[in-house]
Amino acid sequence: MSSDKWIETEKKDMKKKITVLTLCALLFALCKSAAAQQPAGKIPRIGFLSRDLHPSDSRAAEAHRLEAFRQGLRELGYIEDKTIIIEYRYADARPERLPALAEELVRLKVEIIVADTTLVARAARKVTSTIPIVFLSGSDPTQSGLTASLARPGGNVTGLTNLAGELRGKRLELMKEVTPKVTRFALLEGTGGSAANKANIAVAQKAAQALGVTLRLVEIKADNPDFDGAFRVMAKERIGGLIIGTGSVIAISLHRKKILELVEQNRIPAIYASLGFIEDGGLMFYGVNERDLARRGATFVDKILKGADPANLPVERPTKFELVINLKAAKKIDLTIPPNLLARADKVIR
């Protein structure tokens, strides 16, 4: 090959190398620029809607449940305010505020609304039928009309059920173990309620029949709760054991102190459906591990953000249950807890 041809070939090769290098550099610059200019809106934004007080004001149970949900997100690789944004809204124990708060979240164009209970989920669904709603705990969503079925919800709502209403019969059995000589018990509930709630009360009445005891339903009005009047009725009828129900007016943490004061004043052994009552000094709790439900709720958020349709995400039932007994509360009313029941308890507060 002549020197001229060799030089010409080298020039062509050099031009090709320069072109390739230039294109590579340009592509690298474009990619880097795109990454640097990634809009903040690309970070998933979800709403967390609660009927209760803000965690800074609420009792430990609510704060622990929220932290469990956050923990679940962290376990899935989400970092709050970096890879996921959470908009928090609290009704401050005033359920009538929930629709307006849900509308706020819709206006913020959140991708998912996380509701801490089915009551909250129902309020959110009245506002939106398109934004996915995940409830972290609550009664059977099929009975309350939130979902078509547990296996195939069929709409924009899914989540986890706590079977709180269905466990009233079991709570009555446990209370009978604690007070074997008692034949008259009361179930403290909110008036009205869903069809599911009424059905579960009927189940509790059947459990009372099987145990050979009387279960008196004592109802509290949501708009004007008269707890003093309810306990006067129980005192008049010589109620010897109390099952605290799951109605919204009962479950709101705002009323816990009043209920616990009246229970102690009337020296009535009571079992509760919310762990928050025990953390505030109540005698017994039996129910679902709510922290476990909240942590598992994060998996629903993750699946939906990755493209899953809530209509096809089965509602999950609880897998972990707890029996907690507070011996301090028992001592205040001179109550002896049977040793075999203490041995079965998941936690005993001494």
C-alpha cells in the first residue's frame, strides 16, 4: 500500500472514531441532563387518611400502627420524602370531616389513598371511584358494600380486614372465663351501624345462648354519646361483665378515657376490641395484631404503584391474633385472673 493510500485510510478511521466518541459523549450528556431534571412529580405521592387524632396527640396504639405502615414501606425499599411522598390527613376524632379531607387528597392527585379503617375507606370512596383506596383494618368489606367479594374486590378499594366484629363471641367466652359466676353481660355498641355490624351482634347473641348467659345490648348515639347513662343502665340491670364493641363512636380514641373511668368506677370487668384501651389502662384485649395488618398494608401500596389493579387484589384476612391482660387493672377491681388464661396470654402487664 502506498503512503498516500495509508494516510487516507487512517484519516477515515480517525473520522469514524471521532464520530463514535462524539455520539457517545452526546448521549451521556443527554442522559445525565435528563436524570438531573427528573421532575419531582415522578416520585409516587400517596395519601394517608385517618379518622383519629394526629399521632402527636393520639394514643400509643395509633402511633404504633402508623409506624408499622411506614416500616412496611421501608422494608420494600421506599424512603419517605425521597422515593415516596405521603400526604397525611387526620379527622381529629370527627368522622364528619373525612369527606372533605378525602377531597383534599383527590385535589393533590395522589396515586393511592391509604385509609386506616373501613369507615375511612367508605368516606373516601364517596369522593373518588378511580383513585385506588387501601384500608389497613376494618370489618368485613363485603358486608359493608366496599367490595364485591374478598377474592375479587371488583372496584377501586382493597386492603385488610380485622374481623373485629366477628370476634365479639370469642371475647364473651374469654370474659366468661374471667368471671365464671356471672350470668349477665353487656355489649356496649354505637347505635345503628352497618348491616355487617348488626349481623355480628346477632352472632354474639348466639354465643351468649351457647354459654347459657344473657347478653344485653347497650347502645350509644354517635351524635350525642351518653356514656354515663349507658353505665347507669348496666348498674340497674346488675351487669357483671362488659364487652366493648367496635362501633365508630366506641372506637374513637377521644372517648377512651371516659369509658375507662366509668368501667373502673362501676368495677365491671371489661374486654376491649382495641389495644389502645389496654395501653390506657383497660383490663383485657383480644383481637387482631393491628400493627401486623398495617405493616402488611404497605405491600398493597407497592403492588398498586407497580401497576396492579385493586379490583383484582384480594382482601387479606388476619393471620396474627393477640390476647393481652392487664393485671394492674384487675387489681383495681379486686379481680383474680385464672392462671390458665394468664398462661395463654401473649402479653401480661404487671
